Amino acid sequence: MISAREKAIFEAGIKLGALYHQWVGSPVSPQTAATLERAIEASVSLQPFVERVTVHLDRSLMAPNTFGYSELSGLMFDVEIVTRVDGVACRAKLRRNGTYPLMEIVE
Amino acid sequence: MISAREKAIFEAGIKLGALYHQWVGSPVSPQTAATLERAIEASVSLQPFVERVTVHLDRSLMAPNTFGYSELSGLMFDVEIVTRVDGVACRAKLRRNGTYPLMEIVE
Amino acid sequence: MISAREKAIFEAGIKLGALYHQWVGSPVSPQTAATLERAIEASVSLQPFVERVTVHLDRSLMAPNTFGYSELSGLMFDVEIVTRVDGVACRAKLRRNGTYPLMEIVE
Amino acid sequence: MISAREKAIFEAGIKLGALYHQWVGSPVSPQTAATLERAIEASVSLQPFVERVTVHLDRSLMAPNTFGYSELSGLMFDVEIVTRVDGVACRAKLRRNGTYPLMEIVE
């Protein structure tokens, strides 16, 4: 038997894994970061069991290449997501932990 | 020798191929399509030699799945891009041609 | 407090969400499907807490387009993954459920 | 009027842009790099107007993260592609140029 709490945890994992690999590699700069944040939030919010998602991209890591932009990397993500299954919520995060983009359950 | 015209054509191809494979698979609905269009335009505009890009996503193809959303597919794209190299421009399109998402040089 | 079982569930969700959005959109045909299956398995196996992963792509859904190939879609996936955290395993699946690519915990 | 030569150049650009954004972000290590190279080649070869494609991934850039793997980045690519339209071929490359993954027409 899988509890509602476990299902909410599973769904949070799915959403974090999905958004990471969907969006990594997109050209981005400090000027376009806000537009990209809103698009990621709108996109993730469509998926089942998502109650809330906030996406912040770390501008300080957007070092311009030869052509003045950078690519979205995993380390730029600071994401908090709340999933809910049968009334039970899971809050999880994706954020930089040293040099690794860590996904973890918060509660 | 590669002419400026040929370089502009090459760059237009790169940008269309890139945006297609970067964004296909994103969750999308008629309600979030405009946000996604603006994010794609902002992202592509950062890349070198891009003078202008307009992205329209065909809402009529966004048939909701069990959970009420759909995924961005190649057939939904209607994109026009203008690249410019050494003063010479190339205008190219990505748009549905029957059941195939066709990329073609317009001029 | 998060249990090992819950962490294993979270990790299984991450991996399924990630592989889905990383690989959807790749050109594929019945002739290249086996190569792609092995590459996805090798790639996912590198990630932390993955004990085993098997990927099967449904050739019957690979209807050739005008140019004789198709694109990897979510409905083609039949994936089973086992994650393990502190000795506790989670087995999960991604497979077609009618017209939706369903991810679910098996045990 | 667009010449066969120009069409071959356009197609080469499309393929390089597409493969870059399709595959960037995949987990990879020196041990799995060959499998990934073959999968990318098989996938790209399915696309129209592709005569030949060779993919080499730079193992020396695959510095292991905390968990012992890395992610495919644009700088790891060394790709040569030949497209052909109406008997006219274009050879193009994607390879590292300092800190930028450069795409260029070779002939």
C-alpha cells in the first residue's frame, strides 16, 4: 500500500526531475531570467497534483559567453514546489548545494 | 569561401533546430501559451545573429489530456526568424506542413 | 523526519521525470530504438540511488512521418526503475495508461 | 531562389542546433560516453538530408560531481555532419572554440 504522503513525495520528485531536464540548456541572461521563471512556473503548474511552485534563477551565475548570454544550468535553479495528494502535501526544493544541484524533501 | 548570405542561412537553421528540441515536451495549455511564446522569443533573441523572432503556438492543437493540459509538440510551432550576418539577412520559418513540422528558408 | 522509504520514492520520481523530459523529442525508428534504449539506461544508471533501470520503447507507436522516422513520445516509454536509499528499495514504472504516460510506484 | 547548396547549409544548421539542445544535460561519464555517441549518431542519421554524422564527446571535460558523473555540456561536443540536397553536400562542425561551442560550415 502506498500512502497519500508517499504519493505526494513521488509527485514532487517527478516535477523536479522533469523541470530540470526540460529547461536546462535554454539561453538565458539576467534580462530574460524573469520571463523564463514565469514560463517555468506556468508550465509546471499545469501538471497534476501541483499546488504551488516558485522558481528563482540565480543571476549571479549567468556569466556572459563570447556572445553575451549564458545557458540555464542546474546550479542556477532555486525552486520550491508543493504537491498535494488526497489532502496531504509535500514541500520539496531544488537548490544549489556547493557544486551540486540538490533535490530534497523539506516536509 | 562561405558568403554572408550562406552564413545567415546556416544561423537560421541552427536557431530553428535548437528551439524545436529545447522546448518540445513542455507542458502547455491555451492559458499558458502566451507566456511560453514570450519566453521562447526572449531566449532565442539572446543568441548571436538573431535580428528578430516571433513565435506563435497553435492553441487548436492543445487537446487536453486526462489531467487537462498538453505537451508542446513540433506541429504547434509557427515561428518566423530573421538572422543577419555582415548586413545580409535570412528569413526562415518553422510551421506545420500537413503532418510534418517543416523548416524552410523564406528569403 | 523523512524515512529511507520516502527518500527512495522521491528519488524514483526524480529519475522518471528527468528521463521523460530529457529524451522526449529524439528522432527514433524501430531500427534505432535498441540503441536509444541502451543509452537511456546507461545514462539513468549513473544517477545517485539508482539500483536498476530497464527501458523499452514501443516500436508499434513509431509511425514514420514523411521522412521515414518518428520522434520519441511519452507514450512510447515502458520503464521500470529500482532506487535504493539506506537499504530500502522503491520500484516504480512509467508506462502508457490509455492515452496518458503514467508514472506510478509499484512497491 | 534558394540553391541546393544553400538548402544543404540550412539543413546542416538545423541538425547541429537540434542535437545540441536535444542532448545537453544528459548524465554521462567516460564509461557511458561511447553508448551516448552511438545513440546520437543513430538518432541524427534518421533525419532528412543527413548523409553522415560522427559524434565524439570529450571525456577530459567529464569531471565527476559528488555522485561520480557529469552532465553532457555543449563544450564536450565534437561533431561533424554532412548534409546533401539535390546532390550538393555541406560539411559542418560543432566543436569547442575556447569557451564557446562553435558551429561552423567547413565546406
